[in-house]
Amino acid sequence: MRRRLLLPALFAMALAPLAKAQEITPPQAVPQPTQPPRPAAPKPKPKPVAKKPAPTTAPEVKAHLLERVKDWTVFIFDSSEGRVCFAASAPTDMQPKTVKRTPVIFYVTTWQKAGVHNEVSVRQGYAMKANAVATVTVGGQSFALTAEDDKVYAKDPADERKLLAAMSGGGPLIVKATSAKGTATVDQYSLDGVSLAVQKLQEACP
């Protein structure tokens, strides 16, 4: 069974405030014409047509905040497809700071119905080349995560367990990766609170 590492967009929206380093590009000014526009020729009136009923919209569903544990936050999402729980954190430092990126988030996720527990993935905030590799360094150990679109994840569950064990030891966690355009980035995460956050995650999604 393929692992469900791709979190819904609403999760990223719920976590957007965590991405403190994210910058918003200001809208560009619309250029003004040098000469006044010519008046348009009158158009024939269209024949009246029957109005179509307005499409119904699905109700908005959001992830529920369970608890904040120091530098980590635990969320729960309940839907018809089962419960999803995840702990997440944003980088404390991102280099280079001039690179425009969407929210950058480190996730530990449990997909209860799919039987996937404590899945590690990182939303990089930019597209990556297929099968590119990001390097995660923590506690003197290095782990290779495989890229898929704008995220990276551990292919081997055994490596994933080792990474989680190393994270429980505390200290800074460094993620190094390269975008599809060739821009190298280095992101640093705090592990302050990660062990308790994962514990809360496991209690919410056993």
C-alpha cells in the first residue's frame, strides 16, 4: 500500500501561521495606458437564457488544534475517511532568506484508517526534481529523504523509526535540499517538545 504522505491543502492552511519566515510578494502595479481608450462599439443585446442553478459547495472542513507543545503543534482531522493526526513544526531558521517559498513545515503524521503511524515528511515550500534527495541531520546522524513534488519523505520505515528515535534525543534538526531550479536551502528546526507532541499524537490516533 502506498504511504499517504501528501497532506491535504487545508492542513497547510491551518499551519500557515507557523511559517514565520514566509514572505508575501506584493502585487505589481497595473501599468496605465498612455492614451485614453477608444469607446467600444455597441454590442447587440444577448437573448435571455434560463439561469443555471448555483452549484452547491462542500462544507469547509478544518483540522482541529489539539495542543501546542513548546515548538510543536498537534492537530486532529476527522472525516468520512477516518481520523488523521499530525504533529508539526516550522523552521526556526531558513537559508537563504531571499528565496520565495510557500509554507515550510516538518510533519509527523498518523493515518489511522490506512494503518500508517508516525510518518515523517517535510513540506519544502518549492518543487523538487523527481527522486531528488534531501538530507536530514540530527544527533550526529544523517538520513536521506526522497522528494515527491514539494515534499520529502523516508522510503524505508526502518530509517523512519531511526530518524524519530534520533529526534527524541533533542538538539537542532537540519534539512538540506535543492529546488528544481537548483537553489540549495538549509532549514533548521527546534526539537523542543517533539517527544511529548508525538506522544499526544499517538494518544489521539492509537
